[in-house]
Amino acid sequence: MAAAAGRGTVLNPSNAQFAVALLIAAGAGTAVFFHAERHHIKHPSAWASFVFLLLIVGLPAYLIHVRRLKRRGPL
């Protein structure tokens, strides 16, 4: 079956869908970087890159990491 006109599929996203996904990933990566910098978490640029490249895995991993650090004591 052909996709409806103007709508991308999972394997063939439209330019607008790609741009939105890119902006969401970039925003999440930027937020993680600034959060890590502010709270003195090691390797903020590595965490930001991980979140940007693999958002679905990186953001939950970062949140779990931060939660574990909070339980250990002051950051």
C-alpha cells in the first residue's frame, strides 16, 4: 500500500518530520548538557551526545544516572 500523499512512513519520514525529530533530540541534548554542567555531573558533553544520538535510550539512562547520584549524596 502506498502512503497517503504528504505523509511519511517510519522508514521514509518527510522533511518536516525529520526536522521536528532533530529539534527534539537537539533540545533534549542541550537540556541534559546544561543540567549536567549545573549539577557537576562528570562528562556533560558525552551525556548530551548520547541523548542527542540515541534519545530513546540516552535520556532514561541519564535520568537513572542522576537519580543514583542523588541517592549517594550531594552532587
